[in-house]
Amino acid sequence: MDALLEQLLAAETTVWEALRTSDAAADRAALADDFLGVSPAGFSGPAEHAAALTAGPAVSRYRLEEARAMALGEEYGLIAYRADYQRPGGTAEESMYVASVWRRRDGGWANVFSQDTKASDAQLP
């Protein structure tokens, strides 16, 4: 695994762990002040993203697969992957594709953009 992929996967995992443990503070700490989230539910900023965890965990378990990373200059990186997860109290596994852009910050990374796309059975042409 290359260094950029390893770093961004670790950063992305901190967000998923916050979703699993309902840790709004950890979620907010991973997000840049200008974060923009795009999901089937709509747009969110850092406050809305973290506030969603006040109702409890968003996922009970998850697995990140098929991860790949791309440098976007010296200060930014993109990670894209498939997330397989289960919601608390649910029995069905769900999947989505995620693309997140991270910016270097104080020796680490801050998430500036993330888009979630629900996986479907459709095939690419």
C-alpha cells in the first residue's frame, strides 16, 4: 500500500469509527471548517455532519474495500472506496461508494469534501 493511500485510509477510518461509536467530537475534529458533504440525504457542513451522531451511532459495523488514492497536488489527496456497512438494529448489509478529498493540516489531514453514492446492481457500460 502506498503512503498516501495508507494515510488517507487511516484518516477516513477515524470518521467511520466516529460514526460507529457516536463520537461527534471525533467526527467534527476530522472535518475542515469548510467541509462539504454530499449524500443521498443532501448537503451537510461540519456541524450538521457531527450533529447527526447525537441520536446515536450511524453504523454498527463497516468494512472499507477497493480503496484507491490520488494526489491532488502537494496539499490535497483523494480517496475513493466501497463501504459495506450495517445500521444499528438492522440486519441487511448496505453498500455505497465514497470519494473524499483531504487537505494536509498540522501534520495530519482534514476532510474538506465527501460524496456518498449508494451502490446499485447496475452495471457500467
